[in-house]
Amino acid sequence: MSEINGHGVNGGGVDGGGPLALSLVPKTDAKQTMKDFKTDQEVRWCPGCGDYAILAAVQSFLPELGLRRENITFVSGIGCSSRFPYYMNTYGFHSIHGRAPAIATGLATSRPDLSVWVVTGDGDALSIGGNHLIHALRRNVNLKILLFNNRIYGLTKGQYSPTSETGKITKSTPMGSLDAPFNPLSLAIGAEGTFVARTIDSDRKHLHSVLRAAAEHRGTALVEIYQNCNIFNDGAFDPLKDASVRDDITVRLEDKQPIVFGAEGQKALRRTRTGSFEVVNTADVDPSEIAVHDASNPDPSQAFALSRLDSPAFEHTPIGIFRNVDRPSYDELMRDQLDEAAESQGKGDLAALLASGDTWRVD
Amino acid sequence: MTKQVQQLDRVIIRFAGDSGDGMQLTGDRFTQETAAFGNDLSTLPNFPAEIRAPAGTLPGVSSFQLHFADHDILTPGDAPNVLVAMNPAALKANLGDLPRGADLIVNTDEFTKRNLAKVGYAASPVEDESLSEFRVHALPLTSMTVKALADFDISKKDAERAKNMFALGLLCWLYHRPTEGTVSFLERKFAKKPEIMKANIAAFQAGWSFGETTEAFSVQYEIKPAEHAPGLYRNITGNTALAYGLVAAGERSGLPVFLGSYPITPASDILHELSRHKRFGVRTFQAEDEIAAVGAALGASFGGSLGVTTTSGPGIALKSETIGLAVATELPLLVIDVQRAGPSTGLPTKTEQADLMQAMYGRNGEAPVPVVAPRSPSDCFDAALEAARIAVKYRTPVIVLSDGYLANGSEPWKIPAVDSLPMIEPGFAEADQDDFQPFRRDPETLARPWAVPGTPGLEHRIGGLEKADGSGNISYDGANHDKMVRLRQAKVDGIANDVEPLEVDDPSGEARVLVLGWGGTYGAISAAVRRVRKSGGTIAQAHLRHLNPFPANTEAVLRSYDKVVVPEINLGQLAMLLRGRFLIDVVSYNRVRGLPFKAEELAGVIRDVIDSE
């Protein structure tokens, strides 16, 4: 690294073009492939784990961004998914249970020339680290948070998680869990998240498109990824993967498009008077009654209502980008204050600072 | 009338009143005038944890003690020569500290039946014989202030609130203090409320004139300026000095400073101060909690900033896991602990030295962390720079143990020349090395490379899992773990040879007893040592700045004395470390009253040990 100046921006190689979130991240001219992002470390997830598919998707999508590899950093907490950085040939920081958003906040806020990714799980992000997650979201720190949601604790061998359905029988809840689960997307929208999306480990194409939009988002992007734990919670998302039913229950959100779903587009969503959504037969309603998805609407109530459609029973599960609004990112705002201070007061002069206030001279 | 002028070599004044009476401000202004006049000084603010405890009650009493002299002094003084008591509660709370013959200025307007009853006085002590051993100046300060401000277009309440300025004016007259600084201070402070500004200045001047004309005071005192080395001086508190030290560390290393902090007494002022210095590129981040504060600081360190977190003891408890991660990942990190009385919430505004063991051992696993402790308010500046030097050079978290007394206390500081400050070399790993190994160590320091994101060719992964020596890959190998544990320990132990040796003050060279302290007790111990020597005792003194590791000569120093006395504001934590490390049975002296030691108390302790020889 050539230098870090007072504002922490890496010198050289900054391309002014492209989306704002990545405008300060140096680009590469070299052609990258998926292989460039693999490490020599043996991947140690259980055979059949959904994490493999997500890892492959991330490694194969990153070349699309054309960023210098050394300017990408993955930060994780603790849990199965948090081993992710070891398998990415970028900079990486495997940190403490729940604290990845906090650690990544310091990194992203001081280094706008980095593309910073947080890899976390439902226990890591929503239980022990819930506080950091909501505060990163409200601040709109320039982080891309991949929340691998398998609705179970894997690394500690199978206790229920904050997204497990109530009544879940696990090692720690032999008579069933008592807790009501979190809906991660409702939580993120409630925490003033500016980019909130959901995708699924088994759908590489969809994963790619959501990851790309997240990477380019200005500020915090939260991507919930439904991920199968084939050891402790196998089949948790089977209805969304079963070819015979998935099209009937998966609501694929497309921005500015009417929300219709089903193999033939035979179902649609209509807003009720209370603001929630109801499922209707497309043929039975006037097209004007069908809700049009509007991810960039500053009012989060529609995105929130969409997030409430999902339930552990998977009657209807929206995937895609629920919310994507533009708001200055935290590092931009902080940088602006530093620039403003240097401009209005002049650049810092240490001798003058030390001698500020009431002084006297002894001869 | 012509007043008699009496020369004094030193005075201790205590301003005491209700928390809403502005006593801290009054004390601070008197301090600034005293500093500008050229006396040496030391201050001790003492205030309740409550922002506004019920008015007129004992828990609501706030005080500010100032010791100033025509010579070099070391402490804010044991007992005040003058007590200004703005109400009965202030009198009652502070009377016990007042020596016979002391001056007592009381604001009689507040000695109403109701206020007296609030603190359990059946009758006014000003009017009976109970204060006969003091020189009592019973003055209606509030009504004199209101009268002096009769012509101002302000409310009665605002007029009454200016009584602290009246008292300040009177004290400034009594001790020949300059007044220009306070006038210009009031002009700045109330720039947006001109009428209030003029009224406060008028109250201040009325207090001064009252002293000049009244018969209540027949004597005016003079304390000549102290001899100071030539140079430019200012008065500085420990927290401000620490903040400046952090800015200086950033400037002298070329590293951008990143402070992650969560508000906590008595450390918050460092956050406030640093947040004002954005023009230096200092980033301050008020985090959602203590854990996020240190986490963000460590994340910034990973990215090549000088990561800093500031807190007090309860915050350290929450940060422990992240400090352990900094030990494991071997990244520079500054952790500032402004200690307060514990355990748990304890006494948030009172001082203590009881976090030493927490700093040393408060983490899981073998997690050695260098510990540095400043000895005086102005020394917080140097301690911050020294901590930054060690953190960056050795790629390690460093804990700085300040305390509430140092944080809020103040003293004159000879402003150092920027060129004289140490340079800190970040020594980032260079790009595109063949066979880069993130845990290959410098053979001399045992520090690993600091390879920050953005550096081509050095992409690597760090984390809390044990890493293989050299390659930094995850390793579950027991032999490797044993090696890494020992390497991390050896790295920190090796710092002993890279810090100033423990210096002993033993003028006669014949002392058989050594008094050894650490951190904020330096002033009180040194003042006690002076007293002992003045009365014919022979005593050596040393003070530890580095608690981990101890300077290389520490054991030799301790062994060259028959007895070692270790006064601490805890129950013997340094004593336990010394016994454990060196098998030397030091004499431990401990008090945990939330206040600094008194010089006379320690002098007695030292004399007793000498006499028992």
C-alpha cells in the first residue's frame, strides 16, 4: 500500500466512474476469474452444506465487479458461515461471535477504498450480535452483510436459533422452543436499512443478481440467504426448492413490476386497506389492483408488508430486493465532516493545538 | 482603607456548593488565573455522579480544591486553608477536612431554616459557637450579588446564579489573582446572551470590590510565582492531555487516528475532546456499546489506522474479548482505561487503581498485554504517546491505566516542542513480496508484519483461531499452540528492554527503605517522601510507568533495599504482582476511599516502616 493519508484513502488507482458505493475502490484491468478468489485452504464445511453453493456464487460473481482483489475484505463473526473469509483470496478477518458488523464498521469507515463484506449467520447476526447489526443498518455503513440463515445453530451442534420456528425440538429444547422467531428482513427494515434483500443458496442466478446489486449499493446492504444445514436442520427450505411447489409459493420481486407469481403468473399480490398484502388470483382482479413493487420508495411500509408475507410454513415467500433506497453512507458523512473541518479551520497544526487555550511564558 | 498584605508560600482553597452552583466552573476559573499568574498548582474536582441531586442535600455537594504555591508542588493538598461553603450542605460535607484556624467563607443567605434542616442542623452553626475554631467570614453572598445586579435587565434567578462569580471575584481579590482572563472568558461564554454576560462580569467585579472595601477582610495574601523552567506553559487536565497525546501519536506516526468510544464517566471527556479535532483527520465514532467501540477501533487498526478506544473499568470488562482478539491477531490497538471505583458501577466519579489485575489478566487464555500508567495529569500526554509507540512497534494492544483523579485534575504543563516528540514508524509490509507470511516475525521485536488491505500481493486472513507460526493458517496443532503462546508472551516480555529503566530517587544513597508506586499516586507519594526527608528520614522513591512488562532493572532495584513499601488505591494488586514475580515480600499499604492519598498519611506510613527497621 503506497500511503494512507489523513482521510484513509489509498493513493492511486481510484476510478471515478461506476456506482457511488464502489467509486473509491480501485479497479483492475486484469481479467479475473473465479479461481482468483479461491484460497489454498481446504474447505471444511460438512459435505452437502449450503455454504458451498454460496461460496461458489460469491467467488464466481466477484470478477464481474472488476475490483482489485486486494481492495476487497471479508469480515466474519463466529459460526459455520463465519469460516468464509478463509476460503476467499482477499483480505479477511474472522473475528468474534456477533461482532463482525462492529469491526467492519471501523474498517469501512476509515477505508472508503475497500469493498467490505460481512459474512454472518442467524445466531451470529441476530442473537449475540443483534445490537451491532441494527446499528450498522441505521448508520448506513458501507458494508455488504450476507446473513446465512439456516434457522439453527450449526457449529455448537444443533440448538435452536433466533429464526427457528416456535416449538422447535432441539438439544436445548427437548419439549420445543418457546421463543417467537425474528423475521430478519422485518428487523432490518425496522432498523432503517437502506438495502434489504433475500435470496436462496440453491439459486445461483438469483444469488448473483442480488449480490451484484448489494455490492453497488451506497451504504449497508443486508442480504438474507436461505441456507440449508443438512446436518442439524435439513430440508428447512425444501418447499422453496421442490420443483412441484416452489413456483407457487416463491414471489420473485422485480422492481417497478406488478407482483405476480406462480408457474403461469396466475397469482398476484394486492394491498389491503390495512396495508398488508393478500394473495389473489391474477385472473380475478383488475390489473390496476395488483401491487407494483417499488423498492426505492422512501416509505418502508410496503417493503415491510412484503417481509411479513414470509412465515416458517412458506405459504408465500418473497425473494429479491425488498428495499433499495439512496442515502449517504456513514463513511461519506464522516469524510465530509473531516473535509469541512480542515477547510474551515485549516489543516491540523499540532504545535498550535498544544499551545491553545490560556498560556503563559516563563523566561 | 489600606489592607495589610501577607506573604504566603502556599494555599489550599476548596470551593464547595450545590451541584447547580457552578463550583467546578468557579474552581476552574480560579485555577486559570492562578496558572496565568505563574504559581505552581494542582487541582482536585470532586463531584457527585448525579447531574442534579436534590438541591441543598449532602449528596448534591460538589467541590473543587486547588493547591497553589510559590514552589513546585505535587498534590492538590491534604486539607484546605480556606473553605468557601455556598450552603449548609457544603459546610457540613467539608467541615471535617478543615484544620483548626482555617478561613471559612459561608454564604449566609442559604443558611435558612429549611436548608439547615435538610442536612440535620438544628440551629445555624454560623450563629452558635460550633465554628469557633475557624476564622469565619459570614457573608450574604447571594443578596450582595442580587443587589449589585439590580440595574441589569435579568431575572432574579439569573442574578442569584451569578453568586459564584461574586465569590470568585472576592477570592481573586483576597489572593491577588489577575482578572482579565475571567472577564474575557465570560465574554466568550455568554457571547450570545449579552445581558447575562455583563451581569456575570459585574458580579465578578463586585466581589472583587467588596474585598477591597469591606472590613470583613483585613488581610490580603500574596503568593509569589513559582520558579519554572523557561518555556511556554498552560494548565491541563489528564483527559485533555491524553486526547492531545493521541492526536500527537497520529501526527508523529502518520497514521490516521480512529477512536471508537461509548460514553462513560470519567473517560467521556477524551471522546469530547478528540471529536473537536477532525481537522487532524481524527475520526471519532460513538458506538452503540463498549464492545462495538473497541471492535470498530480494531477494525480500523486492521485497515491501517491508529485504533483507539477509551473507557473506564466496566467498559474494559465488556471489551475483554476484543482485546483478546487483538492479542491473537497481533494488531496495534490503544485501550484507555480511566479507572474509577468499582466493582460494577461502583463510584463513577471517584478515583481508584483497582483495574490493574483486570488490565493484566482480564481475558481468557494466555493473553499478555502491555500496560502503561501515567503519573500526573500532564503525564497523560507522554503516556499516550508511549503506549502508541509500543502498540505500533510490537503490533499489540496496549492498555493505558489513567484514573479519575488524573483525568479531572489539572496542573501546569510546559508545552513540548513538536520536534522533540518521538517519531513512530508504522512500518507497513511492502507490496508484492514473494512468500509473504503474515505471522513471520521480526527477529528482534518478534512483531509480525502489518499488512493492510489494499496492499497488492499480501492478501491474507487473520482471526481469533490459533494460527500456524509463520504462515498464519489455522492450526489446531498442540505443539504449534504452545509455541505461539510462548512467542506472544516473549514478544511482550521483550518490551522490558525497550523502555526506560526504573529510576530511583535516593539522594543520600543510604536509604534502606524504598517506596514504590504506580500511576496516579505519584504526586501524593512524592509529597510524602519530601516530608519524611524534611523531618530527617532517609527514604528512596521509585515509580512504575510500565506495569507490563516491568522495566528490566525492576527486580534489581527492589532487591537493593531492605524493605519496599507499595501504597496503592486498591487492596494490593501491584504488591501481589511483585510478590508473584520476584518473591519479594513488599509492604502493602491500601486505602480505597474514592480519593487520592493524602501526603501526610503516606508520610506516616513511610516513617512507620523506617522506624520498624
